[in-house]
Amino acid sequence: MTDLVPLFGSDDKQRKFTFEQFVGRRFIKPEVGMGLVSKKLIPAGSVVFAETVAWTTEEEHLACQSMKEVNVLLASKVKAMGPEWFRKFLNLPNSHKDDLGVFAGIWDLHQMPIVMNGKRAGILGLNLASVNHACIPNCTLTTVSQYPKAEDGNEMKDKKPTLERIIVRATQNIPANAEITIPYWYAKGQHKARELFGWTEFNFFCSCQSCAKPSPTVEDALDMYNKLELKLCRPESVEKRPAMAFRSAQEVVAKLLSCGIRDARVPMLWFKCGLIAGYHSDVGRALCFLGKAYKMLEILEGTEGVFYKQILSWYMTPSLMPGFGVTTRGLSTVKEGEEMLEKPGTKEVLYMIAAEPREYVRLSRYRRLSDAIAIVRGSRYIVVPEERTKSKVVSKAGPSNQRHSSDFSLEQAKSGAPETVYRSNGGPSSLEKGKEAAKNNALNTKFQASKGNNQTPIRNPSSSDTCTDPELDLLDVCLELKMEFPEAFSEGQSKKSKKKKKKKKKKKGKKNMDKGKAPQQEEAPVVKDLGAKKKVVMVKRGEGGCARRSSLISLDL
Ligand SMILES: C[S@@+](CC[C@H](N)C(=O)[O-])C[C@H]1O[C@@H](n2cnc3c(N)ncnc32)[C@H](O)[C@@H]1O
């Protein structure tokens, strides 16, 4: 490997737990400029680096009357980071754009846009300054906030916590000599749409690998993801085509994973499936979807992540989810969900793979087959008719669930129409088990379900508990994903097996034709919409010739 400029580095105590000494700055290409590159293999789940960052808000910038004032503001922020940090900051290249001045010139080139406490802000870390965006990144960025400290060193918990540190973690094995990339935003849609979004919101044309040379597989995956995300929010998908929604989610998750996308886009889909399950009172499936989502988010965002905390609170108390229990089509219990989480090979049941698009097959209707029978049938489960399971549902469900069960009409279930509508009062009583499961799930956090109140002044998010030994966590998640989506992880799939699959498909298609069936087709994509979420960078010319760069990357979705 050549031309690696030594890293600027921070004198962070956590440094020894990270791969900071094994990365360096290097010129990537003219369209992107410099970037951070690995010097040796960085295993998935490792912390690449964790560092303190300087930040300013858009408000502070806009309050400045001149470029000189902006420079004074930035100088004070940078000096506050300590003399060593200050010295290293001044060693970063300057954009020399529009005579911004020393501080604004460096800030302009290296800051990263985020949303902090709901306001636009820009952050700058000595290593982060060199990390570029990619639509399929190999790392994630998480933030750790802290309460401001009083003169006596005590935290002022009545004040809003502010960003103190960022953590960049590898979401996949990063070989030596590969660029370290993070998502400035969660890219979706086809290349042209992504390009437009990057330019309008972040002021640069994305030249990441997936944009520079768009491949049909990635384009397909990001396009499908974009359309499905929108589709999952539509009332008709939730209400009338739940089985189709689940099945599409399973397919898109597999696609994303097969392209190496292992970030918040995956848990976002699971979370939406959880909402649909909750809407139909299917507590069991909701728990499974939310459980998958929060476990992955715990690694991606850390236990302080906004999205993580929200999903976890719903996992603990699904009845608090918006729209929970509007119909009873999927009525199921916590126990059924727990059983499913414990057993391998439950994909068929969770995503209702064999169901008709309009159907909602209750968990209680699935019967697990023995290995021998499953191999012969080529399927793990059979679905028994509703009549035979009705009494079982009633007896399985707790007292609160019995009410819903008796409201349910079989005729309605057969017709696929939404039946009895009721609104739950949000009582978590029947979900104690779910809570326990969550507690046992190695969360190691004192998080308490918010139960509808937003005040969650949590423990001091000291960096030590976020980045000391995260190595194995992501690997565990990857292993689970690998079990669920083996196709998505078979990067080295042999040509032979691919050929075999092709042959099989051909045969199947022929069989269908013979039987007079049309080959199965994916539902046509419906919406064409950029739809990407917030996260903006812009350089505004303020009055008095003051170039103001305000920015935002929102880490919460
Ligand atoms: C934090 S800096 C990253 C380091 C920077 N490339 C450098 O040369 O110092 C962010 C800036 O890098 C550039 N950049 C980052 N990701 C990019 C991408 N995928 N395509 C093109 N430019 C990118 C943009 O100009 C962005 O404002």
C-alpha cells in the first residue's frame, strides 16, 4: 500500500480499543478528494475509531454578521477542544474557497452535517474529517451525547445533552487498502434520484462506487427498497395486502443484505412490518420484527440511539405502537412470538411466505413438521384451517386477548376483510413476558420503557460503555442474518450451484406453464419518488458576503 498520510488522530483513552492506528488518509479520486483507508483487515463489528468532535449549530452561524465573526466563532469552538486538538485541526487542508478565512476554510471542507436536538448542526472530528459518504458504506456512524458539566464537574441534567463523541464501526469485514465509508444519508432509489438528492441536499455529486459505476443488482435493490418503504406506509398495504407486504419485505431485506447493505435501512423495514403486525393485533409477529430491528440497531446506533430506544420501547410494550389493534385478523400472543424467536427456520411463518397477498395467517394456524416430513415436503410448516385453531387462540391468549378473539368473525377472516375494530388502551399487562425477554437479551442497559412519556433522561452515556468491546456484537447479528438469508451471504457461491438453481427455476417455470399457470411475478412497483429523508448540507451566501455552511445529517430516521 502506498501514499498513506499518517493519521491526525485524537489522544483518546479509547484509542487502544480501536483500529485508529490502522487507517490513514489517502487521495481517492478527483471527484471525491481525500479519504480514509484501512492498512489491514478490520473485522466486522470493530470500532474503527471513536473520537471527540467539535460542533456548531446553524443558528450560531446565522447569528454572525460577517465572515470574520464566523471565524471567531469557529476559532472559539476549536480552541475549546484543547491545544493538541487545536494544533491538529490547523493541520487539516483548507478549502481556500471564497476567502473564507483559516477556520471557516478548514471547517467548510471537513465538517459533517447532522441534526442535533432537532436543529441543524455541523460536526468535525480529526479522523471523521476524512471519511467520505457511500451509498453502500462499510461502516456506520453513531453519536454519543453528554450533559454539560458545571464548574464543580457535576452534570447538569436539567440541560439538554450535547454531542460529545462519535463512533465509526465496521459493518462488514474491511480488507486492507479499502476506503472507510459511512452513510451521510441512507441512499435509496435509482442512481439519478440519488444523484439529485446528494446534490440538492449535500452539495456534492456522489461519486461512491455504486454511483460511479451503477450495477444492475445495486440499482435494483435500492429501487426496490425505495418503493417498498413507501408501500409499507400505505393504508391499502397494511389493511388489504399484509401478506404481500411481509413477503416483499423479506425479499428486499435479502436483496439489501446481498449488496452488503447492513445499516438502518434493514431494521427500518422490519420496524414497518412490526407496525403492520401490531395493526392486526399480531403481537407475536410484531415482537419478532421489532426484536430483529432493535438488536441490529443496538449495534448500529448504540443504546443511546433515538431509533433504537423507540423500537425497544415498542418491543417491550407493542400495544403502544401507533395503530396497534385496529383489527384482530392476526391475533396472537407474546408466547407465540417468543417461540418463534427461539426456533430456527421460521421465515415461512414470520413473513407468511405461502399466503395469498390479502390473507393474514395467524401464528396459531402453523404446524411445525418434523425434519423427516419437512425434507420430503420441502417445507417446514403446514397451515391448518382457522376452524381448528379458534379455540386454541382463545385459550392461549391472556384475559385481555380473549376479548379480541371473541370479536373475530370467521366469515370475515375467510373473506380477508378487516373485521372487528377496536382501540387498545395501551395496557402492557399481558406483555410482561416480552419485557422480561428484552431484559434478558443482554441489553445491559437501565433503559425503562417510557410508557408514553418522553422524558428519558438516561444514564450518562459515557463513551466507555459504548466502544470498549463491541467486536462480537455485529458478528452475532451477521450470523443471525446469515442463517435467515443464506443466499444473501453466499458471496462465493459456486457457478455450479448457480447453474443448478437456474435449471431448477427453468424446470419450475415449465411445470407452471404446463399446468396453465402464469409464472409468478413480483407486484409492479408503484411509486416514483425521491422520498429520501432530511439530511442537508448547503452553502448559503449570507448578507455581507458571509459564506454560511449549514448542514444536516440526521441519524434518526
Ligand atoms: C468530511 S469531508 C471528507 C473528506 C474529503 N473528501 C477531503 O478531501 O478532505 C466531506 C466532503 O467530501 C466530499 N465527499 C464525501 N463523500 C463523497 C462522495 N461520495 N462523492 C463525492 N464527494 C464526496 C464532499 O465534498 C464532502 O463535502
